[in-house]
Amino acid sequence: MPAIVGAVKVNSIGSSSIFNIGDVFIIAPATTAKTFAGAGSFNTGDYIKIRNDSSSTNTYDSDFADSNIKSVT
């Protein structure tokens, strides 16, 4: 079934982003990332107070692969 799309404005798009308008069969990521962060790392806002007297981040990962990407053409 065809899609009806109105006005679209794209200010910016990243190098590994996917932008699609209309019908689509498969949308798959081209990259993956693993992020390690300690307590309070991703807090945003005004006047945030964080107190982490004893904090550690375990970055050991025994898996061989976490996010396998299969190329679809």
C-alpha cells in the first residue's frame, strides 16, 4: 500500500543514519557500539548534584561477539 507523506524537513543526518520516506521492507543498522559508563554518567540538566563515593564500572565481557550485523543487499 503506498504511503502518503506530507512536508518533510531534515536539518541534519548522521553518517551511519537511516532516513526513509514511504514503504520499506527492511531497515537494518550498519554499525553497532558498546558503551560503558559509571553511575551518574548520562545525567543532564541544570543544578545536578551527584555523589558517588564508591563507584566502579565492570568492562569485562567474555562474549566473543555481542551485535552481529548481517549485510542485506
